[in-house]
Amino acid sequence: MSAVTPVPGPSRQPASHYTSEEKRRRIFAIVGASSGNLVEWFDFYVYAFSAIYFASSFFPKSNPTVQLLNTAGVFAAGFLMRPIGGWLFGRIADRKGRKTSMVISVTMMCAGSLAIACLPTYERIGAWAPALLLVARLFQGLSVGGEYGTTATYMSEVALKGQRGFFSSFQYVTLIGGQLLAVLVIVVLEQLLSEAELKAWGWRIPFVIGAFTAVVAMQLRRQLHETSSSESRGNKEAGTLAGLFRHHKAAFFTVLGFTAGGSLIFYTFTTYMQKYLVNTVGLPIKTTSYVMTCALFVYMCLQPVFGALSDRIGRRNNMLLFGALGALSTVPILTALQRVTNPVAAFALIILALAIVSFYTSISGIVKAEMFPTEVRALGVGLAYAVANAIFGGSAEYVALGLKALGYETAFFWYVTAMMAIVFLVSWRLPPEARYLHHDH
């Protein structure tokens, strides 16, 4: 595995050498980067949660199911833009700077949300309405595809030495927080407005909120300091696929390997779990919503705990525990859930699963960033994540439901288990902590 180039400048200082001003500056940088991440994910997910109200505004009113399928198709199209976003924004971050990439990314998300909030309906402009909705959604997919790699890279480079796992974990705190905030906004609107009002104009409010908060995040990001050096940005291989694959192919495929399993199990116990509890376990829809909302909140709070643990035991050990425990527990947990009748028991089992997933998600960004040198770091992290996430994370629900329809639901349990075994094997190939970018003495 290729050696990793250290970040230039103050990030190599021992923790004890940070001045109070330097600590404040770095903590502000973490807040600025992670707040933008929260806004990006809020804007991305609010579409899914409000689709039931705006579907009829953009598609012919012949069949409600067809309307929802069309909106789901537009959502999926945004998902497929992620690999392109990972490449584009990774290139920008490595060649023009992390700050520039993050500002462009959140600006693009803002533009997408504002466009959706202001779009005329099908009744007013006909087929142009769904076409423009698709364009706005593609912009958002491109933006969120580039957000992960650049934010992960920036947060790993700016975090305080000795606490990098802890601070980098806030990337997933804000990622999950964005989803929860999107749900909360919809729930509040459902209490304040009638269904008719939500379908007529109320669905636009979350997108306006998303656009406004994106402007705030953009201003915060404009005040951040740059972590990459002019020397690394000026490297002829900076942000290029040739530079990435010529010298760092092993690192790229290692990241691809554990991201594939990590994305699959993450979506299994978050987005798919809601459908699993209703269709397989048989819990009422409202009860399931409460269980999953509470589980996601606890999961969000677990991220700094497991991030701090990685600062003590090392990223490699975190990843080995994730792979081993994921492989050993997925079948027992999903099988036990099938027999559950009590929502509290279901919640406990899901929290157990999400605690195991937290070994990975808490350090998801930094464990990848630590494997690439500065000049291709954002590209390596962003592209590997986006490709694996689109293929394995994006398909998790479809594979699970497809196997259930064929009468082989338990085959999905073993599919996740096999992928977790691969994560364990790939994590075994991770370099020792001493060869990592930010080795803490």
C-alpha cells in the first residue's frame, strides 16, 4: 500500500503545541464544515420526505402511484449523480482548494433547493415542470456527491491532533442530523397546515428553509482557512485520475472495498429498516416511525463516542471490529427482529446494530482521508465513496425487497454478512497507524 504524504503546516504539531487561538480557529473550521454538511443532507432528504405532497404538482394526475414512482425516479437520478460529483468536486478540492470546493458545493445545493421551491407546476407549464424538477435534482445530486469527499478531507486535515477521530465524527453527526431535521420540519408543517394546504403550497416551505440555511452555511465556509498548500495544488497530478491510479490504486480499491460493505449495512439499518419493520416484523407504520426516529437520534449521538474510541485504539482496530462484529451479528439481529412484537425490543436490537455500524461511520471520512496524499486526497476519498455508495448503498433496498418478493428474504441477511466479511479482510490490509497521515504519538 502506498505511503501517505503528511499535510503541510500546523496540522503536524503535537497537541500540546496548539495555541488557544489555533484551537479556536480549528474548532470554528469544524463547525463551519459540518454545518454545511448538515444543510446539504437536509436539502437532499427533504425531497424524499415531502414528495408525497408535491408529486401531483409535477406529474399528470392520472394515478397517485405513478406520480410517486416518477418522483422516486427523480430522487434516484440525483443518487446516480454522486460519482460524477465525487470526481468533479474532488478534482476542484485538490487543484483549487478544499474551501473553494465546499463553497461551490453548498452554493449549488442552495440553487437546487431554491429552484424547486419556485418551480411552476405541471398545470402551468406542462412537461417543462417535471423536466426542470429533474434538472434541479441533478444539481443537488452532483452537489451532495462532492460534499462527502471534500468535507471528510477538510475535517481530517483541520482536526486537533490526538482528537481527529472525535472531531471527524461530526461529519456523520451532521449527516444523520440533516435527515432528522428534514423529518422534523415535515412533522411540524403537518401539525400547522392541512393536507390540502401542504399539497397546494406548503410543500415549498422546506425547500425555502433549505435554501436560506445554505446561504448561512456558504457564508460560514467562506470564512474558513485553506488546509491544502499551494505546492500540493500546483502538483501536475493534483486532482487527476492518472495521479490517483498510477501511485495509489491499492488505497483506492481498499477504500472502495470497505465503503461497499459500510454503505450496504448503513442503508440496511437506516432507510430499509423502516420498511422491514412494517412489511416483515409487522409493526404499525406510526410505531415504526417513532422507533426509527428515536434510533437515528441515538445513533447520531453515538458518533463522537466511537470517534473518540478510534483515537485511543486506532482506526484499523475500529474497522476490524466493525467488519468482525458486522459479519457475526447481522443474521442474528435481523432474524431476532422477525420475531419481535414489542417496539422497545425492536428499538434495542436496532441500536445494537447501529452501535456496530458506528465503528465505521464515526471514522468513515478520516480513515479514508488518511490513506491518500494531499494532492489526490479529496478525489480519492470522494470518488471511492461515491461509486461504492451508489452501487451498494443505493441498491440495498431494491435487493432486499426483490429477494423478499422471490421468497428468499434471508438471502439478503447473508449478502450483508458476506460484504461485512469482505470489510474485515480489506480492513486487515489497512496500513499500521504509524504509516497513517496523522499518527498520534
